[in-house]
Amino acid sequence: MGTPELARTSLAALLAASDFEVVGVVTQPDRPKGRDLNLQPPPVKELALSQQIPVIQPERARAPEFLTQLGQFQPDLIAVAAFGQILPASILELPRYGCLNVHTSLLPKYRGAAPIQWAILNDEPETGVTIMKMDAGMDTGAIVSQQKTPISPEDNAQTLHDRLAKMGARLLVQTIPEYVDRKIFPRPQPSEGASLAPKIKKQDGQIDWTRPARMIWNRVRGLMPWPGAFTWLPAQGQRQFLKIWEAEMADDPRPSQPGTILNADKNGVVVACGTGALRLLALQREGGRRLSAAEFLAGHPLRLRDRLG
């Protein structure tokens, strides 16, 4: 059971392993996407159909007709990765070995919808994946296995997502046989250290230049590619939207009002923060395309001492 690319990675790993027979796939319904809002199948559905695996797409996981369809698969175990709906007890109790979930954090830290983003936003030095036996709570089930990975300065939410997707898929394939053979046993999550990772909203991307430079840098990294960190260009009349794709910490000791442009050249646009400064390396105006700082300044010169935001 799963929907986005992260879940597709786990499904691909299960299909490639000789230990398992994937008897069916459950994913979210097709959704409208793109400028024309055409219905698009989830990544998990595309992979399943390419392998002639039956697919169910319930609007509601609690719907009685879905529970009947799912029961016809007679699953021994259900693997779940970013399915997108809360599973009722009737599903959790259906397979004899229960439901194992691939969660992209080191539980009990970052329970919820956006663990990858919040790990970067909160400047965590490491994160990881957890294979959890699901219960009725929000990511509160017992831990079956875990694996850690450092968060490097070069990481953003997309690169970390891709790495954790592969790690989670490998760990799932390794864990299931040992769990089924009772070589490893689920252990309750510790009560201390629990935290939440709520769903990211578009407004979370707005930069507050009064914050420290490192915090803003983490926002640029943690919210890439969506919703992206953004600010506003100074302009007469209506402000102009500016998305920041890439940035780095800048060494500029000059005290200035937060948001002030301190320097703008081919090496980047240096902006004063509450403490420290940030160098913007890749930018995009509304309706435009992503540009390097040098490309952006060639068509959109910025004046020193102007203020963003």
C-alpha cells in the first residue's frame, strides 16, 4: 500500500526480491495534475500495472467494499509506504503478520506527514528510516528495525528523500523475512524524544529575514522543491515573487537591516539576515525559470541596500 515515488521504490524492491509474492497493490485514486489538470496515475500504480499486478484505488480506506476487495487478496503481510490515509483496525488486523510501514525518520522523532522536511528545518545532524509494525496511532507502532544516515550540508529535501527511499526499500526487504521467522521482534517506541512533523503548507516557504542565516538556509534546503523558500523583490507598486532554489552561508560581518542586499555579482546575491548573511545562488521570478545568480542579474539587476521581503 503506497502512492508516491517513495512507495514506488519500496514496491520495486519487493518485486525484485525472490522471497516475496506481491499479490496486489493499493494506492490512492488518480488525481488531476499539470496545467491541463489531466488525471494522472500514482507512481505506484504505474509500476504495478507494468508488472500485471492487480491495483485497488479506494477513495476511503474505511469503505466496506474496499475491505471486501482487500480481503480477497488474503495477504500474509501488508507493506505500507506513504499511502496517504489512516488505516482502520480492520485492515491492520487482516494479515496474520500485520502491517509493516516504511517511515522516513528515526521514530519516535518526527511522527507525521513531513519527517524529511522537518529534519532539515530543525537542523538535525542525522535522520534515517524505521520499519514499524503499525497500530491505530499516528506513527506510534512498535519499531521492528532502523537505519541511520547523516544529513550533509549538500542535502536538501529532494536528495534526502531519494536516499531515504532507497534505504527504506532495502531495509524493508531485509526486515520482512527476519520478522516473519521471529528472528527480530517489534519493540515499543520510547516515550521520550517524540516529536511531530506536520504537513508542509505553501506559506511555510516564506522567508523571514529577521531569522538567523543558518535557519533560513535550512528553510531553503528543507522545502526544496515544494513549496520552495520564497521572498519578495522590491518594486514600485505590487511586489514581485522570488523563489530561492539554492543558497549558502555567507561571511559578511557588516551589520544591516534584515533583508538588505549587501552584494550582487556573478558569485551570488548576499542578503543580510537577523544574524549573519546568506548568499543566494539560484533564483526564479514568478512566471520565469530557475536561473543561476549570474543569469538572473544579467536580466534583473538588483541595487545594493534594497531590501527583500
